[in-house]
Amino acid sequence: MKRIVSIIILSTLFWTGCENREGSPGITDTEILIGNIQDLSGPIKELGLLIPAGSNMYLDYINEQGGVHGRQIKMLVEDHQYNPQKSVVAAKKLIEKDQVFCLYNVVGTSPAEALRPILEESGVPLIAPATMSSSMADMSRQAAQYIFHTDAGYDLQTRVLIDYILENNPDAVIGLCYQDDDYGANALQGCAEAESNHSISVQKEAFQRGATDFVGQTMNFMKGGCTDVIIGGIVREPVTIMKTAQAMNYKPNFYGLIPTVDPRVGLLAGEVGEGFIAPYHAYYPDSDESGPTLYRELCDKNNVPAKMRGIYHYYGFATAHVLVEGLRRAGKFPTRERLIKGLETLNNWESGVFPPITYSRNDHTGVESLYLLQLQGGKQIAITDWRD
Amino acid sequence: MKGRYQDENLKWIPILIIAIYLFPFLIKNATFSYKYYLYILNMAGIYIILTVGLDLLSGFTGLMSLGHAAFLAIGAYTSAILVDQVGLPFELSLIITPLIVGIFGFLIGFPALRIKGMYLGLTTMGFGFIVKRLIIALREWTGGSAGLQVSKASFFGISIKNDWDNYFLIYTFVILAVIIARRIVQSKLGRAFMAIRDSEQAAQASGIHLAKYKMIAFFISGMFAGFAGVLFAHTSHFISTDHFDISLSIFFIVMVLVGGIGSIYGAVLGTLFIVLMENMFIPLFKDGLSQYMHIEAGEFQVFIFGLIMLLFIIFQPQGLYGMWLKMRIYWKLFPFNPRKRFT
Amino acid sequence: MSELLTGLLQESISGIALGCIYALIALGFTLIYKATEVVNFAQGEIMMVGAYVNFFFVTQFSGMAGGLNGWVFLAALFCSIIFAVFFGIILDYIINRPLKDEPVFSIIMATISLAIILRSLTAMIAGPISLVPISPFGDSTIQAGGIVISVLDLAIIISAIILMGLFFFFFNNTRWGIAMKATSEDSEAAQLMGIPVKQVYRMVWVFAAIVGIISGVLLAPRMALLDTTMSYLGLKAFPAAILGGFGSIPGAVVGGVILGIIETVSMGTLSFHFAWIKEINDIIVWIVLIAVLMIRPDGLFGIAKVKRV
């Protein structure tokens, strides 16, 4: 038995190494291979299902129309369990063994950051890392020329929110409840910028990833007399904080960052969540722009269940636009250099899902403006224009 | 000299060392994706240095540690700061960092003088959390939770650029670490450790200074982890607190246990087994299987990994090294083996 | 001053509720440790399984009854406990039986692999999308003198006290309880005295599963979303178990409550007045723990074992 097992293992090892491809890695006459690294079994595995599902929906749509320059796009998804070490292993596997053309949508800040040395070594572009931390678009970092960030950073989101709050109420006392990790660190950066712009001081309270109890933080905001509280969580945090505050008869205005633009916030918070404001960086899936219309059509066509539709599924769908456009601009005989060059020619490019995107040699920041959504009657309603 | 290794066949050791150095050439010829395999082997190599040290502490001295990822983290961050911010050469950091981590081990040794068994295991686990928090709090040097970029190493003028170079650097130190650990185990120090593990009272009665030897065990174990940390930082070029999760500490203990607790070779085998299983064999197995049916990466892989571990521990509780010893005896006695003893 | 006091009281009450959750998980650790000296790393996962199973029963029964009412939750709880009994027996067969004579280390490792298996299996069956657990008490709260407590928290506190009382009584006053005590002292001697050690072990695992599943049922509605990360709370309950002294039932509850209060108060009032506390919020529990262990190496309620040479 032991011998059989070891023979099987060894033979898989060698058999997998035996095929070789010609030309640019990941490109054949009929296919383009894309690598995607998601959290499929870690703390945010929900995103690991939704984001690639959204991307695949758009890629299938493109493939049905004949693909990009006659090539079908195929996406391989690997797991990193939100662990940077495993993220590197997965990237090595995709680049060296599966020979993907480029990487796309690596979820999480530290898993994406950990890939920088590999990107530099192998020259593989990483398109639309699925993290909103603005450090991904920092051109002074290692391998920055290979990374094309699409999202508005958490720092920008925090700044826009604080600007908005002070516009409406110059005497507002602002509180920020941040997650004590890379997500929160980036939000704190934006908060510090806004603090120096407006010469105010924001009351900051931290919570741990996965915390369930927010009584302490809510009490502190109450004691500090905060009239406006920004919650940098995902779904559980804003809902629990709003409910806790309600129970204590403390009624400030609540705001969240982009991850809180989840339909479940409205669903779970119910009446308490009424008036909750959060920024967003793409055309909202319910709006009438061309991208969202296509999104709803494709969702209906593919029978996507209602519980899957939402900003994360839409996020995969939206970022796939940038990927496909990049592949188009890489030309009939794509190489990795041509892909980078092609993306850098994007100038006020209208995708239908994002506001105009511009990339250049020295600017890999995608969306640089936001608008605000408010929960009204359980629905997200746009209340402002694009702001930056 | 001969008396030291009575139980083993010494002539295999040089052959094994040569084989380790030749191995990358073999896989470079066998497969074009050799960098992927080398990367995983490098990772295993770094972990081997650490688990060998952990085995000295947990396997030989009987002091349970669930905080070894923290030692690795201290080593990695210390070296990154020393080399990149203070400007020390890498070679010097290789000496200083393990000493610093050893001192941290020494500090953790203090509670160990009073706290025993699982209490100690969970105290060290707490130490892991505390270190992680300290790294975030010292964000001016460590970059906080955003992580830290680390420069590439250069070892006596040879710059260590890629997985290929890393392999030779790491495995040189793996061989060194294993040899040193073997020497420690077979010295007076090692026997004192084992005496403490078997019975503290008996050890004390026969004149072994408990406090002194426990502290030494923590110091040595910390030094091994510090060494691993230096190599970790300068071969992966990016470190963050997410790398050194509590689950990693638990995995280190699992690696030692799978190999067979209380044997240096066991720690090596166990680490190789777990790292290769998790990062190479199971993904490849999944890739092979997904050609015939639809399988998503992720949970399925984790499930298979857990299942293999559980079955392994149920059927081979003595670990890989115990399995190897049994097999060796089996072949030695081949025609006359009493069936029942070797199930 | 009175504001400070109300704040502290409010935080303490929430802390007690949080602490009771830790206490329930720690109770699971304690039961198994008491009888077998095994630290069960899968206790958090057992709790998670409980939350999922209860969710399944609630949705099934509410479908059958055509709506949610008190009976649905009671029936679901009952079925979850029955499930827990079988679950405990299965765990005993998988983990404890084959490894009975092996070193404790091996069993601990088996529980670690069990934790991995349970987590991935649950995620495979239930799917990666988080569930929305339903609380039997809704969002209702009780107010008394400016202090608010949710009914759910009250239920958690009451059940923790009841379970602790039951187990305490069981271990000290019943034949089976005393048999368990004897087994944990010396399993061979107990076997010689005619105690069915195998059944005792099975019973311990069943009890641990029941406690785990009840804690899962109670905790699930407290988190707005139910996913497998819930199992990580098992790690947070470790300090509670150690603080009280592994193997002491009142110790587990007291340890849990102390840590719950410390955690909430340090996040609230303490960090409001001393900003630097914010930096060490999540490790303050561990610092307290290590400090206590330095003074009492066997925890607050633990009894030092005298080891014979």
C-alpha cells in the first residue's frame, strides 16, 4: 500500500512536469491562461467564491462573443487562505507550473504585497489586485510597474467621508472605528490626511478582525460625544455597532467604507441601518449605466442566485473589464510587456462599470473618485456626485 | 568519535549531503517548473531548522512550546531591521540575530521554571500573540500591519538572488543545524535534557540544575528559530504579521509530532512531510483529479490534508521516524519477523 | 463620576456575557482534560458545528411549522442536543478509542487534525457564503437604571450558570461523576476497581460535545453572520480555561468571566482614559494570564499534582 501511494505521488510529480509550451507563456492559438489567487478556505472564503464567480461570468460572456483576438480566456483559481506565504506558493505554482500569462485579482493586502518579489523576478503583471489598500498603487514600491490597481484606496474613502461630514456639519465630532490590520492602517492614513487638512482630531477606536463585541468602542464614542462615526468593517461590525448604539440610546450618524456596501448590512440592521452612508467607486449594480445593465442581464441569463449578487460578485465582474481591455490592447500576439504597454495607453477609458480610468507609465492608480450611497428603505441610493 | 553514532551507519551521511546538493540539478533537468518545487523545498528547509530546534525543546526537554512562530517572527524582523535599517552585513546578522532571539527564548524560559505541561504550551502561545502585537505597535521600524520589504542577501560577496541560490544557502544551514542538533543531543547537555523530560525530580536528584538546563534549552531553541528567521526574511523578501500566525506555531508542533517526537531526523522528516504534503502533493493531486471531475481548490485540499493527518496519527502514532525504525528492524529480521510486532 | 461608574457597569455586564461564552467553551476543554488529560483543540470547531446544525434545524422546523415561534427554537435545540450525543460518541470512536494507550501528544494532534477536518467539512457542506442566524429573542433588551442588557446575553449567562451547576453536581454527587473523577486520577486503578473506563471516556466526550453545541447555539445569534471563522473563538477560550485552572469546572466559568470583563473594560473605559491601552487591547488577556500563572502556576482553581518518581 505504501509503495503504491509513493509511486502514484512520484508519477504525478514527474508527469506534471513533462509538458512544455511554446511561445509566450500562457498564450496558445486558442487560449489565454490567467491566474487568480483567492482565499478559498480562510477567513474571507465568501469572497473567494463570489469574486471569481463574477469574473468568470464576464469572461464567459467575452468568450461567447469570440474571445479576445480569437482566443478564449481561461482562469485558474488557487487558494491562499489569507496567508502571504501560501499566496507566494500559489503564485509560483501558477507562474512556473501552470504557466499563466498574467495574474489577476489576488485578494488581500499582505497576500498581494508578498508577491512583489515574484512579479519583479518573472515579469508577470498583476492586474486589479482585489485589495483597496492604496499601497498597491504606490509607484515607489518594488515591482510597482507590474501592478495595475483599480480601486479607490481606503485612505481616499476615509478622506472623502470626513470631507462630506464636515461639509454638512462643520461642528461634527468624528469617530473612526477601524480594524486593527492592514485594512485599518490604510484607513488611518486617510484619516491623518483629513485631520491635517481640516485641523480636527478624530476619535479612533480599534477592533480585532473577527471581534463580535463592540460595547467598549460604542461606549467610548458616546463618551467622546461623537456625532458621526465611520465604521471600517465588513458586514458584522457596522450591524453590531449600530444595534449596540441603538440599545444604548446613542444615535450618531453612521458611515462605512466600501466593504460595508453589502446588501446584508441593510438586511440585518433593518430600521437601525436607515441613513447609513458609504462611499462606492463603481457604478452601482442597480443603476442604469451600460455596465450594471449588462451585469443584471448576465446574472438573469446565468441564473445567479440572489444571495450571490452583491458588491463582491459585481466586483469580480467589474475588474474583469480592465483585464479584458488590457488583453485587447496587448494586440494579436500578446506578450507580458505588450500587456503592460497596452494598459498604460488607457486614457479616460470608459468601461461602463468604473468611472473613466487612466493609467500611464507613472500612474497605476485606477479609480480616483467616489460617490456616496445612503441606505434608504433598505436600498442603497446615491446621494452625491463623484468626489475626490 | 566512532562511539557517538553507534546506532547509525555513518557512511550514508556524506552521500546524503551530496545528494542534497545535487538534487536541484536533477529537478532542473526533469521539469521546467523547477522553481516552484525549489521554493517549496526552501520553505521546508527553513522550517526544518526551526523544528529541529523545537524538537530539542519539546521533544528532548519536554517543554511544550506553542509560540515558535513568534521566535521566527522576531528573527525575521530583527534581521530585516539590522540589515536594512542599521546597515549591518548579512553575515553579521546571521550571528547576531540568533543570539537576540536566543535571549528572547531565555526570557520565555523564566515562566517555564514554574509553569509546566499544557500550561506552558498555552503561555508560549500567549507569547506568540504578544509578539505579534508588539511588531504592529513598533510600526516605525517594522512597518506595522502593512508588512516590511526586506532586501536580498549577499553572502560573502555572492548575492543570493533567486530560489536556486536560496536553496544552496538554506540547505547548507539545514545540514549544519541537523549536525549541531545531533551533537547536542548526544552530549552531556542532551542527556540532561532527556533526564528532565523523563522525570524532573529524578533529574534534580541526580544533580541536574533544572533552572539552568531549562533556560539553556529555551536559549538554544530560540537560536535555531532565529537562524530560520534570518533566512526566512532574506529569502522571501517580504514579511508581515500574517506570516507568523498562531496556526503556524501549532503546525510546527504538528511537524515535530508527525516526524516522531524526540528524534532529530524525525523532525526533519515530519517537516518535509507536512510542507510537501500541504503545498505540493495535495495541490497536484487535486489538479490530477480535476481533469476527471469538477473540483474547486480550497476546502477540498484542506479536508484531504486533515484526513491524511488524522489517519496518519491513528495508524502511526510513533510518527515517521518510528515507522522508519520499525521498517528497518523488519528488514533486518526479514525471514523471521514475528508478525504481530510490526503491524 | 457616576457616568464613569455606569460605563464600567455596562461594560462589565457585556463582559460577563462575553465571558460566559468563553466559559462555555472552556467548560468543554475542562471536561475532556479532567478525564483524559487531553487538550481538545477542536472544541471551537465543535461549537461551530453546533451553530450550523442548530441553524439547519431551525430553518427546517420553521418551514414545517410555517413560521418562527418558541417551539421551533426549543425543538431545534432538542434535536441539536441529540445530535451532540451522537457526535460525541463518534468523536470518542475516532479520536479517543484508537489512541487510548498512546502518549497524550498524539491525541492532541489528532484533535488538531479533527479541527481542520470539521472546519473544512462544514464549509464544504454549508457552502462558503455566510448564513444569517436567527435569534430566538430578536433584538429585545432589558433596561435597568441606565444599563442595557440584551435578552440573549441574559440567556447566555443563565445557561452558563446552569450548566456549570449541573456538571459540578454531577462530578461531586453522582456515581458516574465519581467514576469519572477516579478515572482521571488513575485510569488503570479505576479499571481494576470495576469502573467501565471506556464508557466513562465516551461519556466525557459526549458531555464536551453537548457543551460545545449549546455554546454554538447561544453564540451564533450574537454574531450577525455565521461562518466558519467562529471556530477561532476556541483559541480565545484557552486563556479562560487556564486562568481558572485546567480541569476545574468553577475555574472555567470564573476564568471566562474574568477575562470577558477585562477584555470589554479595557476596550471601553480603560482605553478611553489611557490611549496606549488601545495598542495592547487584544493581548491584555494574555498578559493577565501570564502574570497569574507566574504566581499560581496551576491557575486560580487548579490543584498542583504531586508527581511520584
